Amino acid sequence: MFNNNQKMSNSVTVFLAVLCCFLPRPSDSSKILVVPVDGSHWINMKIILEELHSRGHEITILHSAKSWFISSNSSIYTSIHVPMLEDETNANFMKLIEDGIQCRRYPTFIRSFCQQNLLTQMLEEGHKGLARLAGKTLEDPVLMQNLQDSKFEIILTDPAFPLGVIVGGYLKLPMVFNVRWINNGEGHQTIAPSPVSYVPVSGSELQDQMDFPERIKNMLHYFYNIYEMYYIINPAYSDVFKKHFPPGTDMISLDLSADIWLFRGDFVFDFPRPTMPNVVYIGGFQCKEAQPLPDDLEEFMQSSGEHGVVIMSLGTVVSALSSDITEAIAAAFAELPQKVIWRFVGDKPSSLGNNTRLVKWFPQKDLLGHPKTHLFIAHGGTNGMYEAIYHGVPVLGLPLMFDQFDNLLKLKVRGAARVVEIGSLTKDSFLEALKDILENPSYRKNIQHLSQLHRDQPMSPMDTAIFWIEYVIRNKGAAHLKSAGFNLPWYSYFCLDVAAFLLAITGTFIMGSVFVCRFLCCRKSKKKIKAE
């Protein structure tokens, strides 16, 4: 009887121990403040937050009450509202696209500078509004006291907009970035050494193997970025820093104070370049295996037979295309043997063929993972490019703005994509590009190779992201991973003071040697004269 009771007791103990392993432990739960960026950036952030919530963390979101995608009622986080962000930024994306198309008509060397100038004009106005938003937030005593009293252990933010960086610096919280773009450009160029000889500057539309004229162009873009940071972006926040931060604080110093940079990149996609110990690569973390499609879509996919399906999505800017361009695209689709699913908003093109289905939305990840999908037509957003790589689908790019030109160039250089300029698109040019990718097996072979490389990792990008967020929580930061170079003045960082010292020593030695030689020669000459 005793043995039976003992066995039963042991069984119960084992059961309870196993059960405890699957229950969230209170000691693992942490209070995380999150300051996201709306739009497609929020889609990325939300995926991480869902995973953090599933692990028992308590999440608070700082966002506008009128956000595009960020809901104020969620089961995974609590919302705290700040003033309206979108109205403050006053970003006119439609005009940017239209002006950008005009820039594409310039010669190759010039057009990237034209586009950069357009972006600078938008950034100048946008950062003035964002600075006002940051000032209002820090000057709200109730809000700031609430944040102070909440005793957050970490702040997770997307630094494309600087509100999270400024709030994190003000609250002195350990900071983790969910980053690709930072407030002054591409994230690498803020934190990592970026030799312009082989690291293309964002917006330059260059690859890592540059000839002499291309290196000149890259250097000019590098200097332009420095000008933009120190004369356009930093001054917009000078009043905020003077009022709320210690002397010497600026946007760059706050950016560099982040403990971990979760970089939405991967060197299967990005060109290899120098990096830093606190930069962690999570490119493609949002990608998942395809799920079954709704019955109507699955039926459409299967109806394509051996020819397969082409899918097209230009993201949230799909309505920006003019009617003549959409008519040309529709007419080209009509001549394909493939079926087409086109995410489209606007008036139905008159040239639309029976093989093309227009939808306002579709499950992009699931369609890309479908075996019938043979081609993805996209604007070149980072999310879409990683999903194409993950599922091994070649890309036909129609870039419109921002980093889309650079993103598509990276796939084009690797033989996994073609690019068609929107401004010069015709039915014939678009149809030729479609047939080239669909009929040339090298495109699919190349992107499937990239897919294999991207998937061959010791830990999934999502698990990597969660590990490092929790690492910063456990260790109250990651100061040991920050480079001492961030604290050096620019002349010390580039060893210009050492070079000046060595030049001075060398010059002194040379001048001293010349003086001694002249002195000895003069003495010898005088002795010779006296002897005569």
C-alpha cells in the first residue's frame, strides 16, 4: 500500500513539474514599452509583440489614437495615446511618387540625387512635425509621470521615427531597435563602419562592386547624407534636446545609445559589409510557411493548369499608378497563358483580360508559397522581397520610391529579378519582361538558391529576435557590446590627431636634419675659407 501511494505521489509530482514547464512563469514576465511606426512597419512590429505576449510579457504601446493599423483595443497590449502623428508629418506620398517618376527621366548618374533631394524636402518638413510631437509628449506631465511610474524594464522601438528613441533616452531605459531604416537613413550607416569604396550608400542605386565613376557617385551620396543629418535632421530637434536632455545630446548620440539593433536584414539579400557586435540580423522573421487558401482562390490557382499564376501587388500605393500605365499592364497580362491575381484599387482597366482577377486584398504570403505561383510583381518593399526569397519566387519590380530601387537592384544583381521603370513602361516592354522571367528558368533557379541559403540558419530569425530582447531584459542592457568608438570625437575616430602628431614629428625631424646639415656645411665652408 505504501509503495502504491509513493508511486502515485511521484507520478503527481512529475505531472505537476511537466505542467509548470508549459505555464508562463511570473518571474519571466517583464514590462515592455513599445513605440512603433505605423503602416507596413507596424506589421513587422506586431509579429514580434505577439510572440513576446505568448511568452508572458506585459506590453504597453505608445501610439496615436487615429493610427492606420494600430488598434487601441487589443488582447496582447495596452495602449497609451500620443498626439496625432500622421498629420504632424504631413507626408505627401502621392506627390513624391509623381515627382520621383520625373526624376527617373534624368541620366543614371543624376536621377538618384534628384530622388534624394525630393526625399530631403519631405524629411525636412516631416522632422519638424515629429520634433513638435516629441516636445508635446515630453511636456505632458501626466503622460510622463505615468510612464515613469510604470517601471518599464525595456523600450522596444522602430527608430524610423525618432519619438521612441527620444522617449527611451529621456526615461533612461535599456533600448532595443526593431530597425531597417533609422531617422537619418539606412541603419547600418549610423552604427557601422561604411567604407564608400565597396559599401553602397542608401539611395545611390549601386552594388558593392563599383567602378571609378560609381565610387565618385557613392562618395557624393555619402557627403550628401552627412549634410542631411547635421544640417536638416539634427537642427529640427535642437530645442527638444536643449530643454529636456544634457548638453551635447543630439539625434545620433541617442541612436547610438541603443543596446541592441534587431536589423531587418540578411546578407543573403544585403551586400556583405562591416557590422557591429550589437547588431543582430533578423531579416525575414515575418515569413511563415504558406497556409491553405480560401476555396475561391484555390480554385482559381488550380484552374491555371501547367502555366501557373502571376501575382501582383504594389502595397498601399497601388492607386498611385496612372490610368495609361494600368491599361498597359492589363493589356500585357491579357496576352499571357498564365492566370493573374492583381491587388488593385481603382477603376477597372478596359484592356483587362479574362485571365486576370482583380482583388482589393489577398493573402500574399500564402499565395507566394503556393506551388502554382510562378512570378511576383512588386514595388520592392523589404517585406515583399523577403517573402519572395523565403518562398523562392522570382520578382518583376516596379519601384516607386524610398529604398525600393535599391532592394530590387540587390535581387537583380543576383539574377533573381528584373526591373521595369514605371515612367517608361509600355505594354510591349512590360510583356517582354514578363515572358523573359516566366520562360527563362535561371530566374527561378537563382531565387530558389537564395531561399535555400536564407533558410539554412542555426536559429530562426524570430527566435533570434526574442532571445536578444529577453537578453537585454535579463542583463538590464548590453553596454558591453557597444563600441568605444561612439564616444570619440570625429578627429580621434579617424586618427587625424595621431596623423597630425606623426606629421609634426616627421616634419620637425626633417627640418632639424636640414638645419644640422646646413649648419655643418656652413662651418666646413667657413673653415675652408679661413684656411685659404
